[in-house]
Amino acid sequence: MELCSWNNQFYNLHDLITLLQNAFKRKQDAELCPVEYFIAHTLLEELVVCLNVLQSHTPPIIHRDLKPKNILVTGSGSNWLKIGDFGLAKIQESNTQKAGALDYRAVEIIM
């Protein structure tokens, strides 16, 4: 277990997105400026690395509830993101297991 805090505050990706929108004074549907795009791209790359670690286990681990509020922001070292809340996580036993939160399921899974 690791305490994920940044400046003695606890943040998740949802909080960080809100902070960035306020800092750049951008409406939710507006395009990203180049700096916001760079930040988003960097965080997405790091999230892909996190997911790759889960998938590289033998057998692979499926999180099943991956959403912005379950991605923690540490603000320390070279890795800023940590995946949390493994309450719905499962060991992948087959290719037919279903995902967790309905809002974040792939369309093909819902169908």
C-alpha cells in the first residue's frame, strides 16, 4: 500500500481534469490548447503503462472499474498516476468476462 498525496492533498484524475479546466479557463467541450494536449498525452501514456503492468501478469489482471476517480495522482517521482480501487478486479480466466461500471464499458461489451 502506498499513500498517494500531492502537497498534502488527495487527488484523482477527475480532480486533476477539473483543476486543469479551471486553470486554463476552458469550457468542457472546447478544444485543448497545446499545453493541455501535452499534459493529457503524457498522462495517457503513463496510464497505458499502468494497464500494461496489469496485463503482463500471469494470468492477467482485469481492473473492471477503471474511471477517472479510480486513477490516483501522486505528484512525486517520474510516475504521477497509480491505479486504485481493485474491489471489482478479477484474474482473467477467459476472454468473455464482463467489465464493471456501465458508464465506462465498451460498446461491444454492452451489446
